[in-house]
Amino acid sequence: MPDTEPPPTPPTPSPAISSDAAPLTGGQHHPSGRGKGAPSQAVFTAAVGATAFLAGSFLYFALLAGPGTMSLEGITALITSPQLLVWTLAVVTVGLIGRRLGPRAVAVWALALAPASTFAGILIAYPRTLDQPQALVSPIFLIPFVWQASGLFGAAVAGVLAGVALRLRSADRFSARAVASGVAVVLLVVGGVAALALPAHWASVYFRIWSDPVLATPEQGDRYVAIATTAVGCLLIAVVAAIFARRRAVIWLTTIAFTLALLAALVFQVPEGRFAPQPAPADGGRPHHPVCYGTSGDCPGG
């Protein structure tokens, strides 16, 4: 009777391989962190952006006029400013309506709504502007619009970075790179506010209408040094932190902001010509003659 071979036994998976594969295939951990939807991202973006706007505004006035200069009425007016309320409500509304929006779409909406909300806020504060459309292209309207839109847009950038980080967060959100990224964003806000204060400080010193030119006082020069040091120093540290965090978007933002702050510090100097070479001291108008002792025959006048 011929011998029959037993059927081959199918290989069993190794316990080590099965235990290692479980965390990779299970649903407990998602590296992309997309469990947070558009509403959460939008609410967090609006909250961080509004906080950055208020904190930056307080810092702005403190750099220009010193701490403790804002009154209770000024603080209330800042918190209830139309452009801030419009932007905050608009960003939250976008997140609630567009629940399926991706992280990039919510970020683009938040940034685009900053100048639009500034425009709407100015019209709400000054409704008579609608009766004079030509005023919309005048410097009286454009300068405050650009200034306020820049501040709100900077706050929106901080909110967008925080909202995207919340939406795409992973298990290493408390790592050294994540902390460095947060430090870079905070210093970006502080340095950006100080950079915006440089031209404002220069204008408060030198901008005069129908009056004689003025000379900067030593106190105004010291305030310029404090503002410029805050802007350039904070943004330089922000660039280093962004490089350590390896966040390409943050690296670009901090580098551009640092370059603009350095240019602003050089252009809006107080006093003017601070970094220019100083002229040689005057000699009182006395002519220069070589020293002679009357023996060479070449002394001036014989």
C-alpha cells in the first residue's frame, strides 16, 4: 500500500508581526489627525486670531505711548471693534456651514475675510462714506484701511496656523518641534506688532502739517531703540525656532517678517540719520598751513 503524505500545514502568522501590525491598522490612532472637522478648526482659528488681535493691539499702544495708557473706554472700543466682530463671526460661520471643508479651504477663507472684514468694519463705523464713493480711493480712507487690515491679517495668520495645527495634529503634538513651532508663532505676532509700530512712531515724531521741522528728543530716540530691538530680536528668534520646528510655512512667514522689520528699522530711524556716518568735526574755519620755521623759504606770505 503506497505511503500517503500529510497535506501541508498553512503557515501561521507570527505573534510578533500580528502585535506590531495592530497599531498600524487599527482605528485608534490617525497620524493625519483629521478627526477634528471644519467647525472645530474655524472656532479655534477665530478664538486664537481674536486673542492675537487684542494682545497685539495692547502691545502696539504700549510700545508707542507706554504701558497703562489705554483707558477703560479704549479697551472696550477695541474689544467691540466692528472689524474684529465681523471677522470672528464670519470665520465661525464658514466652519459651521462648510462642515466638509478641508483644512486649507478653512485657512484660505479666514485669511481672505480679514481685509473684507476691515472694509466692512470701517463702513459700519463711518456709514457716511457710502454717500461719497470717491472717498474710498482717498488717502484719508486708504491709509487707515491698509493699517487696520494689516493688523487683522497678521492676527488671522496666527489663528490659521493654530487652527491647522489643531486639525492636523498627531501624537507628537507635545514634542520639541511642536513647542518650537508655537514659540515661533507667538514671537511672529510680537515682532510683527513691533514692526508696525516703527513707522507709526516715526510719523508721531516727524509728521507735521504747516509747521517747522522738529528734532527728535532723546526719549523718542530711546523709544525707537526699544521698538526696533523688540521687532528685530523677536523675529530673529522666531526664524531660528521655525527652522528647528521644520515647518516650511512658518519658516517663510518668519523670514519675510524679519526682513521687513529690518528694513523698517533702517528706514524709519529716530532720530533721522542715526546709522549714517557722522561728519568730521568742524575746525572753526581756520586755514591749514604747514608748519614752518622760516628757514626753508616756503612759508605762507614769504
